[in-house]
Amino acid sequence: MTQAGQYTRMLNANQAAAGWQAGKGKLMVAKKGKVVQAAVGLRVKSGWATAVLVVGSVDSPRAVSRSVVDLSDEGDPDSRQPYHAVLEMNEEEGAKLLKRLEKVVERVTNRSVTDLLKDYRNTGSEVRAAGMVVGSTVDPASIPNDHIRAHALEGQLFRTALENALRASGLQCSVIVEREAYLRAAGVLGKSSEDLKQTLSELGRQVGGPWRADEKMAALAGWMALA
């Protein structure tokens, strides 16, 4: 298991052992037989994602955990930027390596999503939907610069691998571009941008610890997925 994967499992395990209480940032362990409806939001990056589990309702959401989700293999560094890895290679060698790296991404992502949802179920949270925030959905073929196009291709690869894994697990899944996130959320949740930001700050206090832009975007996507 990679370092990020170990952190994910450790964070969830520690939270589950402690029991979740509103405002104290610990993961809720539901009473036996009781299932809590939940949604997961993810901010997708190159080779990993930040996940936040959100439960409750649109009007009263609660963040109950955050974690790092592996989308690449730490033991295979090229899998974090597969298209950059083949930029200087000839076409035949590059195609061969790229095919292998894409399979690594798919395998790791599928395993990470399976483990993540299992951890959530073990706490009594039944995730029914997911929301993903990405940097861009621009068609890589429209980008003339090789380096910038490689970034776009990697974004597309990780986004697609994660979306496929979530859908294969039976989850409804939506994709949101980061620069449009607050506008989209205002329409879906019926709240002003200021209200959204205030609630996201409160969700961060519930979870505790670092609560940066990635965590906020993941929480916002999970909140929208509750709607």
C-alpha cells in the first residue's frame, strides 16, 4: 500500500475508533442496523485526490472525514504523470509505456475506490452519490503545446479512471470544473456564494486539521451530491 493509501486507511480507522460527534471532527460510527445516507466529494489532482465524506441533508450537511485517495502507484513514479513520461520517447516505445501506465492508473484507482467505500460502509455510512471537482475539461487535442497538452491528458486520464471506478461501484457521479463550482453550487443548493463559503468553513471545523482549497472543493462537491 502506498504512503497516501496508508494515510487514508489510518485516518479513517482512527476516526472510526473515536466515534463522530458534531463539531469534533471524528468519523461517526452508526448504531448497529442504522445506515446513514452520505455522499463523497473529491478534488481530483494528478495521481491522487482529496476525498471528503458528507452526510445529512442539503440544509444541514456534516463533514465526517477527509482522506487522500491514490490514483497512481507510488512505487511507479511515472504513473503520476504518464504523458510527461513518454514526451521524449519514440512513438513505439512511448505507446508501449503509456499503455502500461494507464493500466496501473486504472488498477490503483479501482482498488482505492473499493477501499474507500468499504471504510465508509464500516462506519455505517452508505454512499449513494459522488461529485468530482477537476481543474479543466478542455479537449487535450485542442492544445498545441506538448507540455500543456500532457497535463490536460493526465487530467483527463485520472478524471475518467476515477469516474469509471465510482460508477462501477453503483454511484451516481457528477463532474464540476473548479472555476464554476460556486456558481453551480448556488444553483443546486439554493444558497448565495457567501452562505456556501460560511458553511464550508464550518464543515472544516467539524473535521479539524488542515482545511485548504482542495478539502473545501471536495466538501462542496459532496454537499451538492446530497441534493
